[in-house]
Amino acid sequence: MLQAIGLTSIPRQGAPPAVDDLTFEALPGTVTALLGVRGSGKTTALRLMLELEAGRGVAYFRGRPLHRIAHPAREVGVLLGDVPGHPARTVRGQLRMLCAAAGVPASRADDMLEVVGIGALRDARLGSLSLGMDRRLGVACALLGDPHTLLLDDPAKGLSPRESSWLFGLLRAHAAQGGTVLYTTEDPKEAARTADRVVTVDGGRLVADQDIAAFARTRLRPRVVVRTPHAARLAAVVSREARAAQRSVEVVTEDGNRLFVFGSSCAEIGDTAYRHGVLIHQLADEIGDTAPPPPPAPTPTTASSTAPTPTLAPAPRPVPDTPVVPTSTPPPAAEARRSSPPLLVRPMRTPLQPVRYELRRLIGVPTTHLLVAAVLVVSAGLSALLAHTGGTPLPGLLAAWPRVLPLPPAALGAGLLGALSFGNEFRYPALASGRGTVPRRLGLLLAKLAVTAAAALVLGFLVAVLNWQVLGLAYGRDLASVPENWGALSASWSGLVVGCAWSGLLAAGIFRFTAAGVAAVLAVPVLVVPLVQKALAGPSARSIAGLPGRLRELAWLQWPYEMDRWLLAGLRVLAQPVGAALALSLCALLCGYLLTGLRGRVRW
């Protein structure tokens, strides 16, 4: 069961709240429609229930608010518009990535594709999907965690009748299995066709909460739609004959050549038009909405033996067994807001399987593969060119690092991979649908750091091996010999590519776009290294020789003596200007990320 109690949004710029003390229920095994015109507060109500907007009130999902549910994706499925995924990602890749976020097996993605009927489009790109296919994918995303409750914001908007019929059939099947379905709509006839219960809101307040029988009886009336170039003449004839026969017939004129006739039938209107020679362009039965229409109001013409004064159809009347909040005497809004508990916007949790999520995010788009290929090609070309011109030592040849460049292509590529890690999260927030903010939790950060470091190491290894093979093939194995200090060189190379990747990652996470990450990577050699070189200029007055032994005396864990050599090699790397500058930049960026993203109590 879904219970919304006292939902009230925060007023903005002196305007009344979009949702004001809204209370209703959606029962399990039923489809509930939240009905209202545009601007009536339907979407805001959903966002309040999902804790996407601040306000007052509470929403219970089977007795628990959303922030008290351990795995929200397994309790509540949400569809709030289009799927916010990278347009180059495949349909299957998007679902498998979200499976990792929801903590469900990857095979669930293929099952959901078959359920929503787009199994044949599993390899299609998100950017190529039509509106109907995108809506099916959104439903598949909502069903990934096998939730009990589904919340959908105007799911049939823009769909063809066939797609709408399929969608509501799926929602009906979910409700038949004991689930709870709540969706918003502006069309009362759609609500009457597809829902079991209709909750009507207007101006953010509850107007009526009715089962479908009571809703159809009080809100919908059968009518005859007539389109004719002689609307005024036909309206007068129908009214005159209704008075003569002492029948209650209501005629409403709209748009000059269109009539709505209540209390008659197509056959009677057709006979009347034929007898009086009135040309008819359209004649059809329809179920009409009797809610007060928006301005400008239609001009009615009523013919009745007992009520000759023209009147519109009455507004929806409350039935005895349905709770209604009358609009004439609303409860004081200030008192309702004071009695409701505060509703806070809470950040989304980290993915349940963050490493698997980050791997799927990294390799699921062609940008990663194109970037790696470009780095390998450019590195191989630069290495061969540097060897041909001479003057570059072997480590520079293997790294393809000419002196005119601030960084080698591999380091720049690793930095761009790191920047894209958070940059694409903010640009295509698959984790934060409807929130606008990406969860910057400790678990997600550690997963991104680990995956980005692994990708940078693989990229650096591929570049070194490829350049070694190119040099050996072009100039012989004498030039491509293995250097004696290959261990220290490998550590320096690994530290450079990983440090650049982390710099791009943290900067993009702080400033929320990819360009900031790339700028941070380039700022290390261009701005920070010269400052460090100036600070370290001159001979050293002290030496760190013997530091591993002194650390061993302080530590309770005794590591092997072979580790001393690696520790000293790492310290020498940090003592170099580039290493020191990279370490200082990473410390500053990490502190900035923690201050901006993990304020308050640290959450996993």
C-alpha cells in the first residue's frame, strides 16, 4: 500500500504551494490515477513522495518512508520522463549498468527487454529510439528491481493508441500480481478506461478520491459530437424540437462549427439534420468530461421544458462513500504545514555493486574505445618520430613524451578517461533520474578511483609495449632493449598515468563537467610543476636514507626487507618535481571533493 499524508511543497516567490496538504492512498492490486490539469501539482506530488523535493508530509511504501527502505529499487519503480542515458550506449548496456546499480543479476536486463517487447532492439543506441520504444525502455528500467510499487508521471503522453494500450495492459498485469500502480494523467477519459481508482487534484489540493464507478457517474456523461458549417441553425432546430417533445436536451456550441449535444443520440440528431437540410461533417458518440473547462468557457444553449435557462453540466459532485476536500472551506494551510513532518531531499544511495556499475559505465560507450585507440596510434607515431630524430632517451621513447608536450599522450588519455568518469555522470545522470544531482558517496568514489586506476595502468602498459614493439620493428632490437632500472621506471610511469587519471576524476567530480577534469590534468605540468621546481631548487640539506628501517621500528607489522627498495623508489618518485606536483594536486583535489561531496555524516 502507498500512503501519502499531508504532502505540502515549499511556496516559491510568494506564490501558493504547488501541493497543499495532499492526502490519499493507492491500494495494492489496483491501478490508481492521479488526475488533474496541467499545473495542478501532480508531478510535484510524485517528487515529494520520492523525496526529490523539499516540503512537508510523508509517503509510506508498505509502511516505510523511502529513506528507510534498504533497497529502494526493489520496492519502488519510477518513470519520470525519458531515459537519461548516454545516447551512444546500447539498450542492453544501459539496463545491465542499472542492474549493477540495483544489485540484481545482469541476466535480469535480457528478461526485462523481452517483457516490454524490445528484445530485438537490444543492440540499438539510446539516441536512435523512438518515443514509444524509449517509454518501453523506461518501463523496463522501472521493473529491473522487481518492485512492488510503480510510480509513473504521465506515461502515455505522446504515445499512439496502440502503445498506450500496451502500456496500460502491462500496468494492469503488474497490479493483478498484487503490485501497487500510481500514475498521473490529464485525461479523465483515459483514467476512466485504465484505472480502478481516480484521485482528482486541483491547485495542489485533493478534490475527490473515487472508485471508477463513482468517477464515471459524477464526472463523465455521454454526448453526441456534431461538426457542421450551420451550427447555430442546427442548435436552434434541436432545441425547438426538444421543447416540443418535452425532452431535456442540452446543446453546447464550441469553436463556431462544433456542437456537443447531451441527452440525445446520433440517430435523432441525424434525422433532425436530414429533415431540415443541414449539412453534417461529423456525427459521433463520445464520453464527455463535465469538469469546468478552462477559459474561454464555451457558450451553452440549453433546450428543456423544465429548465429553459442555458447552463453547463454540473461540476463533479462528491458521493457519500468517497472522502472529498471541499474547495470552498479548505483547512488552514499554515496549520496543515505545521502539523506535517518536514520532508527533506535526500541524496541517492551509491550503487549496490559500484565496481561492476563503473566497469559497465566505462566500457559501455564507444568513446572509451576510440580514446584508447587514438592514444595508441599517436603514441606509436611519436615514438617512431622521436627515435628517428634522436636525442631522446629510451624511457622517453617508450612513453612517447617529446619535450614540447606537457604530458605524454598516455597520461593525457588517462586524465580524459578520469574526467569522463564523473563528467558523463553529470551530463547523463543514469543514477539520478529526476534528481539532477549525482550521488557522490564514498563507495562510488572508491569504485571510480579503482576502475580508473586500472584503466590507466592498462593504457600505460599497452602504450609501453606497443612503442617497444614499434621501435624494435623499425630500428632493431638494439634500440628497444630493456633498461636496467625498469622497476623504478615502471613505478614512475604507473604513478604518472594513475595520478593524471585521478586528477581528472576528482576535478570533474568537484566542478561537475568534463572540461574541468581535463584542465586540472593540464594544470599540473603547466602551473604546479614550475612552482615545485622553484621550491625545490638548490642542494638538499638532509637525506631520507634509512627511512624504511625507522618506519619498521615504529610499525607493529614487519614487512619483508625487499619492500625497502620499493619504498625508497616510491619516495624518490615523489621527490621529483612532477611527482611532488602531482601528489600535491591530488591531495588538494581530494580534500575539495570530500568537502563538496561528503558534507555532514560520511555515507557509504
